[in-house]
Amino acid sequence: MIAHVAGTVAGRDGDIVVVDVGGVGYEVTATLAALSRCDPGTTVTLPTYLHVREDVMQLFGFGSEAERRIFRLLLAVSGVGPKLALAIVSAHEPSRIESAVLLGDIALLSSVSGVGRKTAERICLDLKDKIAGAGATGAVGGEQAARSAVDPHRDAREALVALGYSVLDAEAALVGLEGTTGDRVKGALAALSGSRG
């Protein structure tokens, strides 16, 4: 397996980055977090995963080891291929995905394009014990903590959905917001009203 690539970004096209490593260009399909560090000409080190099938070998790149770990867990879920796993990891931070799995937050997972309710339920069912057993990397440290924890992000998203916003719009507006549920709702509403204007 190719664990990482380290070199100079030779070019970008959509979600594909070409990293020049000692004169060899590696084509890497990358997450949004990885892409944010991959301006042409910059030197990067990307954790990678080599996906091998009978007809193709594809190299995937990540912004962190945590992203790669979640990607590999998602690949173990029936019906989740590398393209869908990459979309999930690109859409949400690893800690948020872990929290969603532990809390059974189907709405968050199914907000990703291509993830239906049944797939989201399967992800939660298949990965809950693996994530709880390994210890979550985010604020939620395990199944018991997840059950008792107040999740202001999820509560804020539900409040926005109750006000008529889509889960996808609510998630986008909540990115980067901290504080209480009320603080997050206020910040998200300000962002949403600004985008409408």
C-alpha cells in the first residue's frame, strides 16, 4: 500500500491532484481538506489509500490521518464504494462523522449527495462498535458519552430544519460555528440570510 505521497503539486483538475515525487507524477483523488493545501507549486505530504480492483488502481489522498481512517472504515460498509466514502469524508470532519455514527444521526449522513437513508442506517449499524471500541477522535469519546452528550451542532441543525431549511443548507451554514445551540442557530441564520440577499 502507498501510505503517503510527498512532493510538489504539479497540477490540479477538479478533485484530482498530480503530485510530482522524484520526477514521477502520482494522480491522487483528494478530499476537500487535502485539496485546500494543494495549490500548484506547493510542497505537500498527503496520507493516501491505494484502492485496487481488477480493472483499476486509484490513489486517494486525505487532509489528515483521521480522514484516511474514516475512509477505510466506510469502505468496509456494504454498498459504500470509494467514491461515496470520499464524498462523506469531504463533506464532514472526521469527528463529526464519528459523532453521527455513535449518535445514530441519519440526517447528517444522508445530507451527503448519494447517501440515502438506508445507506446511512447501514453505516451507523456497521461502524458504531468499531468507532466506539477505537475511541472517537472528537469531543464524543465513546458510546456512553455519545448517548448522554448534548450535541449543540445537531440540535442547531434540527432547529434550522424546523424553520424550513434543508439539512444540506443547515450543515453548510453551521460549518465552523462554536458555542451553545442558540449561538450556532443565530450565526447560521445570519449566514443564511446573507446568502439569500
